[in-house]
Amino acid sequence: MSKIVSIGTAVPDYCHSQDDILDFMQRVYAPDEVNRRKLKFLYRQGGIQTRYSVIPDYSLPAAEWKFYPPSENLEPFPSLEKRMQWFRQYAGGLSQKAIENCLKKIKAQPISHLITVSCTGLSAPGLDIELLELLQLPVTTHRTAINFMGCYAAIQAMKLADAFCKADKDAVVLIVCTELCTLHFQKEATPDNITSSMLFADGAAALLVSADEELDGLTIDHFYASVSSKGKADMAWEISSSGFLMTLSGYIPDLIEEDFATLVENALRAAGLNKNQVTHWCIHPGGKKILEAVHTSLGFINGQLQPSYSILKSFGNMSSPTVLFVLEQIMNNMDSQQQSRIFGAAFGPGLSMETFILSK
């Protein structure tokens, strides 16, 4: 048996209102009046109020930009090398902040395993080695890196942590998901780029998983996963010389609405449960339309997805940490005297759909 005993989250210093980001995008995309109105409508209807970034530029006049060149066409456009340089500069500190927020909530635990998760920055030696030094962990700490799996990668990390704890009764596993999505802005006004610029943000979340059954926390009960192959081309994440490129089709909410109820039914059946036994729903807020698709698919009527909408409004889509931000909010608001069961889900390239079930 393994338990989630603590969660901590962190965001970069720069908080940008959605209106400020819209102004930046309109300046860069330079749309005509019709497309300007369309862009404004998309931003206002997206369910996001603020987002965080390691880049200050999105709320500053061009003369004060730090990441982008202060030219009308953003040339010379930031290279992949520059984006990775910024990731190396900021990811470690942001990860450490999330980890400290996680560990300060509980009595000190000796970390046996470290799992790092990211799809927005890659290097070797990487974030795992940097965190060994920043956290002063033993050099013998078991390290695992989960890279390039997208928004559902936190659940993959939870699966690994659960396996480590089941194999070793003394295991204490620290997971940290860190994404700097805003480093990968693309200036061409394609539908994929416009959608990405409207949704994604930076953030980090840390999770401590222990094999100690005496600790208070959420017991990890079950995992279930599926791939909707008909959506394979609708969500993708690829590396280019000018950064990472996102494909995010408008058909994704339709695919989720069509398939999600069956996924939930199968996951619950595999765990010997039914939908009425779930007290909390921890759904990755990939976007407002995705949450609406889940809401429709499951026939919700009583605000079951409010934590997901709340995180989307305040933080946007931060890729892998986002579902843990939702889980933290659920944990903070749970009645400690009541039995609870959490069903969680996140989506990623493929179209992959991953779920987990936790209980208290």
C-alpha cells in the first residue's frame, strides 16, 4: 500500500492577466479587425483570468522585454538553445520552491526515490541531478526522469511511485512536475499556435508518496489507462529548431465527450466501484471546452468539476503539474472526518487518457 502524504505547488514570479497576454498576442500576430475580434472573443471565453510565466515580457512594453527581441516581428526569434537555457536557469528554483512547500507540511522524511517530470525542457545531466544538489539529497538516491509525456505525465509518475512503495516498505518517493510552457510561444498565427498561446502557463507541483501505512494521507487504490487512437493526430508535441510545437485540434473535446464516460465506467469497474461512490473529481483542466466535454459526458449537474475550473481560471493549463494543483485544492477542502474517494484523470498526446483512484 502507498499513500500520498503531501502536495506542494509553486508558480514563477510573473503573473500575467489574460487581457495583458491578449494585448501581447495581438501585437505579435497583427490580425485584421475581424480576426482581432475573434481573438478577443476566444480569450474572453476561455475561462482563464491569470497565468504565470518565467518570462516578464507578456505584460511589459516592448522596450522592457527580456526574452523576446523588441522588434515588430520578434526577429531574431528565440532559438531552441535560448529556450533550453532559460529552462535550465529557472526550472530548478521553481521545482525547489514546490518541493519545499510540499515537505514543510509534514514531519521530515528521508527521501529514497526522486522522480522528475517535464515535457518543456530537456538536458543531461538534467533536473534530477540539479535537485539532488539543491535539496542536498544523498548521491545514492534512486532517480527517474519522465520526459515528453505531456499533461498526463504526473499520473505516470504516481504509478511509478506506487510501484516503488509496494516493492520497498521503506520507500519515500518525491515527485516533482515542472513545466515552463510559455518558453515555447510561436509567432505564426496558426490555429494550433493561437490555442496554445491562449491556454498554457508555467508551474511546478511536488508530491510525496510513502509506503508507511501509519502516515495520514490519501491511499492510492487503482490506476487505469486507455488510448483513443482516432485522436492520435489531434494532440501532439514535437521539437523544432524554434522551440517545441503543439498540435491541439478543436476536435479533442468532441473525442473526450464521446469516450470519457466509457473510460470512467471501465476504470471504476476494474476497481470494483461505481460512479456514486466517488466523492471528488480531480480532472485535468486542459481547457474550458475539455471540462465542458467531461461535464457533459458524465452527466454532471452539481458543480463536481469546480476545483478544475478554479485552477484553470487562476493558473491556466500548466501541463503535467496542473492535475496536482487540482488535487491539492481538493485535499485542502476535504472533510477530514468523512470517508472520501477521488477519481482523477488527465489527457495527453496520443490521445492518451490516464486515471487514478484515491481514498481516505
